[in-house]
Amino acid sequence: DQQVKQNSPSLSVQEGRISILNCDYTNSMFDYFLWYKKYPAEGPTFLISISSIKDKNEDGRFTVFLNKSAKHLSLHIVPSQPGDSAVYFCAVHNTGNQFYFGTGTSLTVIP
Amino acid sequence: DAGITQSPRHKVTETGTPVTLRCHQTENHRYMYWYRQDPGHGLRLIHYSYGVKDTDKGEVSDGYSVSRSKTEDFLLTLESATSSQTSVYFCAISSTRNSNQPQHFGDGTRLSIL
């Protein structure tokens, strides 16, 4: 069973606009949430994370929002740049020290 | 960038043959992981290691074995490859298993089993 779901396989956004990537999870016991970015032929790289005790974490153009009641995580990229075009994976950590990854969303930023 | 090297980067082999993938790190991290990435499934944990000779199963461990005889090397073996094991395999490392410590990934091995 999929513990983490990214329901949008792809997203296209105009350069300069906001990109919003979404992630839903099933288990309220997850304690940490992360976003990874992946370019073709490379491994995922860590982007930003948030603890379950917070509802927002910001790092430059990237902000992650956590809605625990809805079991929903989102990543906002503002402003979007062509170099942001990549596949984005959300990941969750459980108290058993395992990470579960979503299926990924392919973001295309159009110049 | 974290010093992680996966070899080979690409491999094509036949059903029933043994295959070994290697992950080499220069970071002296204690924890090492093997994931597979498949369409519609994201990344799934196969096995992980928490020290030399210490390994444990992940979510999709059937058909795979691992070994870690040195801190820097983590080997993934498919004893008798099947077509369902065609995938992209990623190795990852981390210094701790704390939730706030992200994993660092290698660039992957694309394995095709015909």
C-alpha cells in the first residue's frame, strides 16, 4: 500500500509564477517530511524538510507547508525558474526509522 | 556533493543470471541503503546497513541480498535475476538515522533483465 501519494504526475508552470507540488500521506505517526529534487540520470538531492511539530518551513524560493489534520504536504516554489524543471519526490519518515517516498511529480517551467 | 559512486551505471543481462551492484562511499557514513525506482512506485527501500556486517530488510527485499564487509562498500546481489527486477537502483548514505538527517543518493544504476 502506498504510504505517500503524489497525485499529479506532471505540472507545467510559466517562468516567474508559483509552482505548487502536493503530497498526501496516510499515517499520522510520521514525524518528518522531506522534498527531494531529481534531474535525469542523477540521484535525488535533498531540497527542504519540515518537522511534524511545525506547519511551515521556508528556504529562499522554497516553502514547505504541512497540514497535519488533512495529512497533506505541499511545496511552493516562488518564483519558478527554468532550472527548477525536474522530478520532485516527497518523502516521509516514521518512528521506525524508515523513509517512504512518493511517486514523484515532473515539473516543467516554461521560459 | 556527497562522495557516492555506483557501479556499473548501466547493465543488461539475462534472466537467471547473478548480478551484483556496488555502492562505494568516501564519506565514512555509518548508514547505507539500496532503493529501486519504478514508474508508479517512487523509490522503495530494498535493504539497508547500519554498520559493517549489519544489515536489515526493507520494503521490497525478496530476491535480493546485500553485504557490507567494509564501511565504504555496500553490495546488492540479485542471485538469479528476473524481469521484474528491471529497474533503476539507487544507493543512499546517511550519517545517522535521525529523521532530520536527509539521505544522500548516488546517481543510480539502470538494470535491464531480458
